Amino acid sequence: MSTPQPGSTEHPTDGDARPDTEPPVTPVLTPKQAKRANSTVVGMLIAIAATFGLVLPVLLLNPTHTAETYARDIDVPNVSSEAADIAGYVPLAPDLPEGWTSNFARWNTGGSDGVPFWEVGYLTPERQFIQLTQTDNANPTWTAQLLDGAQVSGQRTIDTLDWELLDSSSGDTFLTAETGEFTLILNGTADLAEFDVLGAAILDELSSS
């Protein structure tokens, strides 16, 4: 075997070559594969557009439930008198101070639970919401459904009527009371002082009827 001479450079054979890095491999799609990939993307975009087409009208028909959304004034005494024949009693239509308005008033014939009830939505002068619900045929299941998991936090007396005070995870305050033949439920976002105003007006009407 010959000995390399000083200053000479010995080159490795082809079999000994070990490149440090390999060049990246760029995948190449066939025309058929490229067409399939484009079809998948187009299909996904069409599906997204179709979903928005279904959801957007629902959102437009069901805007956020704010005081501005409900800004109308229903003639509650008139609706109450119309519902009296069906209800078998004259539903509550309390006389409230100036600045209070109603955004709905209706008689609900009840569902599978068989509990018909009267409900009215009020907007306070502070633009907060309180709903009044009245029935003469309550049962524990129906009441629990309306309270929607609210927990008892105390008691509140409005004039001479004691109400049970409940707080819910949704942020609504609930007041419930039994008076005569009726179960009454108030719930909403208003301050308790505004619940007091509505509660007092309800009691005035019940006392005069």
C-alpha cells in the first residue's frame, strides 16, 4: 500500500461519500390530485357560506335582548280584558308610575304541564326589565321550571306581602309569592327598589279587585 505524500490530498471513493444534508423534496401533485384538492377547498367554502346563510337570518330575527330591542308600549289593561274570558279571572294589569312601559302581554295556554298563565314584560324608567307571571294553577314542577335553578337568598316584604327572594346564575333576580288563589313570580335585571314599585302596584290591584 502506498503512503500519501506530504501535501497530497486523498479523496474518498464514491462509496464513502456522506453528504451532511439532503436537499428538500418538493411534492408534486398530478393534475388529478390537484383537481381533487381544489374541489375539497371549494366544497368547504360552499358549506361555510351555506351555514352563514342559515344562521344569519336567525340572528337578525332574534337580536340581543336589550331594553332598546323591546322598546314598545303595550296596552296591558286592554290585553288583560281580552284574556279574561279564557283565563277565568282578570289577569293583572297594575297601574304603574310614569316612565314604566310594557313590551309584551299575553295569555299562555300552557304546554304539557297543563299550567296556563299570564305574563307581562315591563321596562322600568331605568331601562331595566322585569317580567310578571301569574297563574291560579301552579304546581312544583312548573314553578321550578320558571325559576330555572335560582336559589333562595332571603325574603322581601313589599307593603304587606312577603315575597321569597332568589338569585340565579344568569344574573336575574326572582321574587315569588302566594296570594289568595294566585302564584306570582317576578324576575328580571332591575334593582330591588324597582321590584318594590311593581310589587306594590300588583298588591294595590289585588286589594281593589
